Amino acid sequence: MPRYLIVHPREQRRDDILLEDDPLTVEFTGGWAIFRDGNGFCTAIPAAMGARIERVDEPQAPDQEPAPQKE
């Protein structure tokens, strides 16, 4: 199941966010990271916010390619 951890810069002092859903996708466009699930748009993070987005899926089965760890 796709899982993304959104880590805000320390200066902003916000809680980190963990998004997970099957299927969950992220698209980087127009200065935004746009997350969608099976129902459509679920959240968007502006690049100007300076958050770090990491993909933190569960380990994959040996016959599958590993997910990228950072986006």
C-alpha cells in the first residue's frame, strides 16, 4: 500500500502527516504535490511550503520492484 510521509520544516512547527491508501498517487505539477486516491483529489502541498515528501511503503515482496524512498 502506498504511504507518503510529509515532513514540515522545523520553522513552521506543524505536525508531520502520514498519507496512506490503495491506490494513492502523487503528481508534482505547477509548484504543487497533488495526492489522489480512489475517490479523486485528497490533499495538495505547495512547494513554497518547503515540506519534504518521503515514500515510506512497507517492504515489497522479492518479485516486485522497491518503491522509491524519497520524492
